[in-house]
Amino acid sequence: MTEIRTFGMFIDGAWCEASNGATFHSVNPATEEIWAEFSDAPAEDVDRAVQAADRAFREGPWPKMSAAERGKVLRRIGAAIEPAAEELGLVETTDSGKLLRETVWQARNLKEVYEYYGGLADKVQGDIPPSPQGAPLQLVVREPLGVVAAVVPWNSQLHLAGFKIAPALAAGNTVVVKASEDASAAIVEFAKVIEAAGVPPGVVNVVTGGAACGQALVSHPLVRRVSFTGGVDTARKIIPATANNIAAMSLELGGKSPVIVFDDADLENAVNGILSAIFAATGQSCAAGSRLLVQDGIYDELLARLVDRANSIRIGDPTDPETQMGPLATKAQRDRIERLVAEAVSSGGRLLSGGGRPANRDRGYYFEPTIVAFENQEAELVRRELFGPVLSVLRFSSEEEAMDLARDTDFAFAGGVFSRDFAKAYRVSRAVPAGRIWMNTYRQTSLMVPFGGSKNSGYGREGGIDAVRDYTQTKGIFINVSGVPTPDPFVMR
């Protein structure tokens, strides 16, 4: 019997449980055993967290700090991450099924995110527009918004939360983080890092719970900005909820990203890029390259190589360093993908590899690396985001046809282009609607380069220098420096 760990919430610098005693459980997706219990926060607890964040924004040490001092706090958070990285990675893997070597790497890499935004804290400057002689001095200053609601998903949660928390704090805001109910452990564990770094009480708060918890947070009257990463269906509920508080919002949603491979591509490089695009992280990534578009001349050879590599992927325990692909995060997700793949194959899709649960895994939410070829993009499997290791393949003849296929989607998050012809690859990259495009590679990233989407993939950007400005608002100030009294408004001159 697995010992069940209990995780509380972090509100106003203190650990607590849900005021009504409500809890929910989390299942280890590799074993299908309950391993953790979390507080299921009612609206009253969400209000308490938001009130604490609002107080910390208006009172106490945080609003009195200079931008440079805030930067030091962020760097202290970065320093406190290093000794906690192994534990952060382990709880995230246990909770979500993500490979341990990746979660630990991401936890360690998180230090750089907080150091980067710590360095930007005192670089957010206003402006002085030119004024005619004798006119008031005109100032444009940037000010923090207030309480930020950061709603994070279960996949790469520490990494994605960092791109919300760090720039929000650098700009002078306070934050209430709502962890995903499907895997909350890593975010709660990260609150220990916040505590160890000596962040003032109320500046960062962590709540856990289901849809009611999230609804109470994003619609709270004191929340001035909502930063959400997750599914488009949930986003459609959040958008009207913010009508209550007229909060600013950014949405980083899903994708159905195309990977375009031309005849002149380096095939080995392309295969590695495709594998990284769809089977890394078990396909559970907003940027997953789940639509493969292959030019006629290399179609058969590329697919033969790809299928051979897919069939050799080592599926297993995500804590085993030899494992290359772990389980899906939830049973509901595994069952949904299994059903959609079966429906696609019965409707004419050609199954090239995978398609079901691995024969040697009798426990866990595992699903094989799956490749399905189609004649067109009408199948639901091609058009819907699955968030799993399933690749849809179509062929094309010309550059124009490739671009038409790539653009024929409700999503616009990411994409990839493989060709030795740099001019063509760049031309296609500019033509494909997406927030991020890779040329002759995939999934490589940098905290200095923004990411996000458009259409059903959301709006707004995270990462990069501008992220700090996105957590501020401008204020115009006019100062009479001429010494001349304000003229009588009722006397025309």
C-alpha cells in the first residue's frame, strides 16, 4: 500500500488546509495508485489568498522596495531552487508521469528564469515625451497592476509557472497561483522555495482545488490580471468570468502544430526533429508538432525511418533513466486518445505504428507512440488537439499546398519547417501562423524568446523582456514647470 502524502496550501506566508476540510486525491499515472491528498479550496479560501496578496501589494515591505531590491528577492528565489531541484522533480514526476530526468532538469533550469527576471526588475523604465518650451513636463511612468492570478497546467508546471510568477514579481505585483487539480504537487512544493527565499508574506500564495476554486480566483474583484495556461474549453469559461473584475488577461492554450518536411531536407535531422516534436514529453505539450506534412518525393522513405524509430522508443517507469517515454497524466486522457485513434482508423486512417496500450505495461496510463496517415485533414484526429503521442501524417506536392495545409487549422501556436533551402524554409516559416517556428530543429527554447499563440491557441506572450512590461500599466503625469499659474479656464486666449 502506497503511503499517501498530504499537501496543504500556502496563504499569506503560512501553511494551511481548506477551511471546510475538503480534499481531493491524485493518482500516480505510472502505477494507478493514489499517492497524494490536496486541499480543495472553497471560494472563502480563495478570497483569503487574494486579500492577502492585495494587502501585500498595498502594505508591508513589498511596495516599499525599490525595483533593485525586488530583483534581489527574485535572485534569492533562484538560489533557493538549486537545493530543492531533486525533490521538486520527483514530486512532479510522481504526480504527472513526466520523465524524472526532464523534471529535475527543468527544476534546475528554473533558477535561470528567476535570475533573468530579477535582472530585469530595475530595467522597466518610463518615458519623457518632448514638450514645447513653457508647456507642462510630460512623464509616462510604468506601475504594477496589483494582484495577478496565475493559473497553471499540470504539464511542465514549474517551468510554465515561472514565466508567470517571475515577471509579475519583477514588475512589483503580487501573485496567487492556482495549481492544476490533475497534478498539484510540484506547485505546492515550490511554495517551500518561496518560503525559504524569505519572500514577504502574501506576495506569493498557492491554492489548490477544482473548477470552483479557479472560477472564484479569476473572477475575484481584486484580481487585476489573469495569466492562464491550459485548454481552450477552460479558457472559454474563464473569459466571461473576468467580466466581473474587468481583469487584463493572457491565454496560452493548445495547438495542432504543423511540421513541414520538404524533399530537400536532411532526413536524419528531420526524423529527430519530428520525434522530439511529438513523442518527447509523451506528446503532452502545447507546442507538440502533431501534424506532419511530408512532400511526395521523400514521403515513403521518411515514414519508414520514422516508424522504425517510433517502434523502438523505450516506454516505462518515468523514474528510470533508461525510459524514453512515460505514461499519460490521467486515465481520462488515455481513454479519450485511445477512442479517437480507434475511430480515426475505422474511418479510413492508415495506422502505421502504435495505436493502443503497450503489451508489456499492465498498470499505468501508457499509450504507444502512434502514427496515422490520412488522405486529407477532415478527420477529427487531425484537427483536434489530443495532447498525447499521436502523429497525423499528410502528404503534399508543392510549397503552396504545404502552406495551405499548415494554415488550415483553428490553432496557431507553433510549427516546424525542414529544408536545406534556407530561403524557402524562412518564407514558409513567415507564412505559417504561429507564435513560434523552428527551422531544421524542434523544441529547442530560450527564456529570452517569447512564446504564445493566436486563434484558438490564445493571445498574449510569455517569456522575453517584454513580459515584465505586460505586468505593468502606464500612467501619464503632467507637471507645470513654467512657474506660470494655470490660466482661467473660462477666459479664451
